[in-house]
Amino acid sequence: MLEQTFTMIKPDSVERGETGRILARMETAGLVIKRLKMLHLSPEEARQFYHMHAGKPFFEHLVAYISAGPVCAVVLEKEDAIRELRALVGATDPAEADEGTIRREFGLDNRRNAVHASDAPETAREEIAFFGLTLSREA
Ligand code: CMP
């Protein structure tokens, strides 16, 4: 089934100038870019985006990290896009991610892991809406 998912390239990867290379990995895998924008989340917005992790020991560090600079927010489309993107992105900790995955190539540690990728249809819908990527006409 043709499906949409959401990915966010994290601030340190954007700052290192890796946005284009990460997007190229996704496009090469057949994921089509439907929407894309750069934006800088406030700490409050970062808290909202990662609400499911509130209370975890790393939560405040995660909020500070994600709100430290601009991110690249992207809607991608493909058959089975959610599963395909998660496989391409790899495990949360880049040290545990398989060879050939984005996190293995671009991630630094389990916080600075290059990208976020939606884990299920409901979260993909929520995250696309959170970033205001649903309003205008389809690309
Ligand atoms: P992401 O897939 O965006 O979802 C939650 C994020 O929290 C995760 O990627 C990492 O950036 C971060 N994270 C997850 N586990 C840890 C951890 N143990 N320590 C620090 N950061 C973490």
C-alpha cells in the first residue's frame, strides 16, 4: 500500500552539511519527497514532539539537543514507506545499526543519531500534522 512517513534530519547533521547526502540516501531507496521544510523548534515544541519520551532520563537532554538548531522536516512516500524508512535508518544507537544504514554512516551516538523516522501509521500522521506539512496542495 502506498504510504506516507515522516523523517526529521537532526540539528547537528544539518549543521555539518549532511542534509543533502541523507536525503539522497532516502531518494535512492525509492522514497519520494512530498514535502520538505527547514525549521528551528523551540524547547516547548521539542517537548511536544517527543512527548512519548517525557519522564525518561534522557528527555531534557533530547529536548535541548533537538531545539539547538534548525532541523529538516520531510514527508516521504512509497509502498510500505514506514517500514522501509525504518530499515534504511537503522537502530537508535549508531554503534548497533547495521552496515549501510543512515545512522551507521551519519550518527555519532544514541542521542545524536542523525535522523528521526516515524514508527507507525498513527505516529506518522501525528508527526506530519505537528510540522504543519498537511495544509497545502499535494506535490
Ligand atoms: P528518535 O528516533 O528521534 O527518538 C527518540 C530519540 O531520543 C532518539 O531518536 C535519540 O535521539 C534519543 N535517545 C533515545 N535513547 C536515548 C538514550 N539512551 N540516551 C540519549 N538519547 C536517547
